[in-house]
Amino acid sequence: MKHFINSVFVLFIVTFFQCHPGEQRQSERKSPFLTKVWSNSNFKVPESAAFDQNTQTLYISNIASKDDPQDGYITKVSVDGEILEEKFITGLEDPKGVDTYQGELYVSDHPFVKIFDLEDGQETARYEIPNAGKLNDLSVSSDGEVFVNDQDNGKTYRVRNDSLSLYFTDTTQSRPNGVLSLSDGILLTYMSSGDLVYVNDQLRSAEILSSEIGAGDGIESDGHGNYFITDFKGRILHYSTGQTEISVLLDVLGQERVADPEYIPSKTLLIVPRHKDNTVDAYQVKFPEGI
């Protein structure tokens, strides 16, 4: 049942940029190297990937078809790309964002945030988003707070201490897709404007960090204080904190659709679902010296 496509390529891009006012000016920024190490095409509209450190296992959300509202599922995959259990969790409506925390899998499955036990796949809790449009990405913080985007309504919700509440909304923006929890707030990617936005936790104020992310989809920390971002239309990007320009690591615009990634720092492995191609790719990441 397994089908692997092995290919290797390396892309290296050097971009020139200008720092924010008050910061030291630099003349050159080097981007990470990406080398594709495996590709598996046995998925059904894969949307998001999450890695659990304890089980050393990847969990991939499969949207499947639009005809059957209950055919979405979660697949367990090894870090080498082998499918361990194709349908670990089944009967999902529209599974998008996934994340793990303390032995549980969190899934945005319209109109709920659902929580499952990683041992047996049984649902342990759910939280319903009121009047939800279309849920998308989800992120769990280091202390267990859950952030999820209602893309169609332009809202971000938080589950904290077993209570769901509206965390942030911006009437000047639309279609928030990716979300990443930080120690002092969250990062959001907007598909419509191409903006990467930082939301301060205390002030709940928004700051546009870059407007060059295209159809911003997922966002993941690279473990060095910077971020991998996917442009759904076919690009893998890298954002360096404090800059406005974006480095393009992979550009297949119009050929592929890249969705919500996962980065595994301990293995320097970037996992990228390809939504329309029923495929998940893995890239080895090599950072330039000094990063």
C-alpha cells in the first residue's frame, strides 16, 4: 500500500534586505537548504501535519471528499514516511489543523476543536465554535492553550482552562489561515492579503511583519527564532525575525498546492502536505553556518 517517490534536490537562495529602523543594517541573508528525502502519495487531500515527540510519530489530517461529510480521517506516519496506520481516527467532518500536547491530538474539525487520546484514538473532549464559518489551522501553546482560526469569519478563538473564547479579530483583514502560538502572543498568516501578523497577548494589537507571503497557509518555528511559511499556491518560504522580506525556498507556483507544515527540530525535518496531490513530502533542512 505504500508508494514512495524518492527525489533529491537542493535550493539555496540569498536575499538582500533592509532592517527595521533602529536595527543594525545587514547586507546579506542566507536561507536554509532544502533537500527532499521522501514523498508518499497515499493520502486523501492531506491538509496538516503534527509530530509527537514521545511516540516519534507524525499525524496527518486527511480532508478526503466533499461528498461524504464523515469521511475525514487521521493517518499515523513514521518519520521515514511509512504509513503506520492509515485510518487511526475516522468519522471526521472536515479535519484541518492538527497539533499534539501531552499525549493528546488536537484537531480542528468543523465546527469543533476535538481532542483525541494518542494511544487509542478515542475522543476525550470537544469545543464548538459558535456560528463557525470554516475552521482552519490550530496551534497548542507550551502550557496547553489552544488557538484556532475561523477563516471565513476572520476570527481566532482560544481554549483556555476548558473554556472557549474569542481571542482576536481584525476587521481590516480576511481569511486568517495559519496560526502559531508564541510565549507572548500568536502569529497569523492571511490568505487574502498575504500578510504575516503578530498579535500581542496583552494588548491584543496587530503588527504586520511582512506582506510577501502570498496565500499564507501554515507557519512553523524553525527552532532558531525564525519561521517556515507555506504559500498555498505553491511556495515554501522562510521568514527571519525583524525583517520584512521573505526568502523563497521552493517555488512551484501553479503546479502544486502546499498546505500546513510541521517542522521537527530534533531531526531537522520539514513535513509539507500537498493538498491537491494527495501527497506528503519531507525535506531535510540544513542551516548556513552561524544560524
